[in-house]
Amino acid sequence: MSTTTAVLLAAGEGSRMRPLTYTRPKVMLPIANRPILEHLLIEAREAGIADFILVVGYHDEQLREYFGDGRRWSISIRYSSQRRQAGTADAVRTAEGMVDGSFLLMNGDMVVNRKDIARMAKKETTTIGVIEVEDTRDLGLLEVKGTRVVRIHEKVRVAPSNLANAGLYLFTPEVFEAIANTPKSPRGEYEITATLQIMIGGGGRIGFQKIGYWLDLSYPWHLLNANEALLARLEPAIEGEVEPNAVIKPPVSIGAGTIVRSGSYIVGPVAIGRDCKIGPNCYIRPSTSIGDGCHIGTSVEIKNTIIMNHSDVPHLSYVGDSIIGEHCNLGAGTKIANLRLDEKDISVAGISTRRRKFGAVLGDSVKTGINSSINLGTMIGNGTFVGPGAVVSGVIAPGSRVF
């Protein structure tokens, strides 16, 4: 018999996603015009999961308002609060009185496939979902013997295997006794991986299941990878108005109340939300998602980009391989660079994006003046003003004024 209950971890900020998470939990960041967590909920629902417990904390009001009791998705959602983010094991502990029997545990900041979730839900003993990876850096890795996990390694130099912990688990009720005995990590948190190690040390049988599909979302540029992957499965839908002489090359989704004016040229996959003004005479290229209430104006080119709700790129601008937060406005002639002259991978604050093309990340309420230039790999904090003709590079603190 399959488990039908899932606990989803959604309490953290996700500091590595700043500036995008200054105003929202990481799990509420949009990809393909839906929050990360919604994609995961839908996959789990299609796998037969009907009862969800969301462990919330940071900006929990946004999750409660958006997801409510789950009836919009024909599921049941309850909430457990983790007011102080003290680790994954502590998060699971908060849901102890809400689960009855075995349950799935999933990190809310990833996307996995419904088939893998369904297979995991059928397990009868504690099981860890793993993904085979080529690059093991910065990942938790499993040391296995036969069909059993013998040790969990966190970000070690010498990899014991290429099996990375995917953040998908099947737990039996015995996990709560192990959580009660879990010590704090050196970071001062109670980690579920330490709990699992206690269970292994006590003779518990911990299995593993390889999964075939996993979108890991740690840094802002990972959102672009996920956006591209999910838009590749986009169902075309034209609910808004498309004027004559606009070109729509599917798959393209256009929300109700949106108008696509004459001369616009849109090449899918592209998702455009509700109540947007598109064009006239703009070019929207593949793997772009545009949220609700946005304006993309004349002689603007957008490519492989996420634009969040209520942001405007009105005239004569180029935005490529970038992420634009909510309530931003780019002045006429704003250009965002996205390719090094030597075409090598782009780094941000010393961290390689492993992308040859990457533009910029703008937090919420960023405004740029006319003819401003934003260099590749730039991170601009919320509420920043960029003056006319300014050139911006590097990491810009929130509330800055750049002239």
C-alpha cells in the first residue's frame, strides 16, 4: 500500500538566492510562472499524494495565502510552523503529531518527477532518494553497500560515490525517536542526515532509490535551468488578445487580460501571465517567462529570462539570461550583458555559474535610468536606483544609488 501523506520543507529563506529571497521564501520563487513549491505539489498529487503538511517559517503568510487549504489543487494542505530555522530534523519534528504512519519528506525547493515520487511512496522501509551526478561538488553523497546505505557524507573532497542525496525520503514513524536523539551539527542545527546516520548506527535498514529527474535549485542561475526545462513541457494556451500582425510561434501561453500588440514576435516556449501589455514591435525569445501585470514595450528584446509580476521593460532595451524581480522598471535603452568576450563561464562573487551565458539578477523594485548598462554576472539588491548612463557590475547592496 502506498503512502499518501507528504511533509514538505518550506520554512527557510534560501540565503544563496538573495537578493530574490529578501522578500519571499525560496520555495515561492517562480519558474515557468508558478512557484517552485507548486510544481512539486502538482507532481506529488499526480503520484497519488493527497495529504500535505507544509513546514513553514520565513514569510509563511505568503505560503498560507497562496496555497490555502489546497482545495484549488484538489488536495488537503495543513501547516506546521518552524519559527526558528534550526535544521531539517527540527522541521520534521514540528510535524510529528500530524502524521499517522509512514510519510514522504521532500525539500520544497526542488522539483522531482511524479513517477519517482510514486515509486518512493510504495517503499515499506526508510528510503533515501538519490540522483546519479557527474559533478559531486557541494552535494551530500551516499556510501552504499548492496541495497543499503552505510554512511552519508556531507560535501567531502573525496567522493565515496556519485549518488547524491536528492532531498526526497520515505520515513517510517521510527524516525521521530531518532530525531529526539539527534545532536546539533557544527552549524548549530539539527540535520535529518545526522538523524539517518543515527538510525544506520543503531542497525536500522536504510535503503536508497535512484530517481531519474531532479531540478536542484541552490543559486539564482539555477532558476534559469529549471525555467527552461519546465517550459519545454508547456501546454499552449491563448486566453488573452493577440492583435493582427503579431507572430506567435508555439508553444506559447498567454494569460487572460493580456494584450499582444501588432508587430510583436514571440517564439516559444514562452509563458506570459495575466493582464500584461506586450509590444508593439517587441521580440520575445524562447525559454522566457513573464509574470502577471508586466509591460514589455517597443523595440525590446527578451531572451531566456524570468520576469516576475508587475515589472516593466517599456522601450529599446535588451534583457538576456537574467532574472528580474517584482515591481522593477528598466529605463529606455537599458542593456544587460550576458556573454564574456572570451566566452568562458561566468562567475558571480567568485562562484562559477557553470554557464557561458548569464546576465544579471535584479531584486524587487529596482529602477534603471535611460541608457544604463548592466554587466554580466551582476546582482542588484532590492530598491536600488541606477542612474542614466550608469554602468553597473558586481554585487550591489539593497537600497543603493548607482550613478
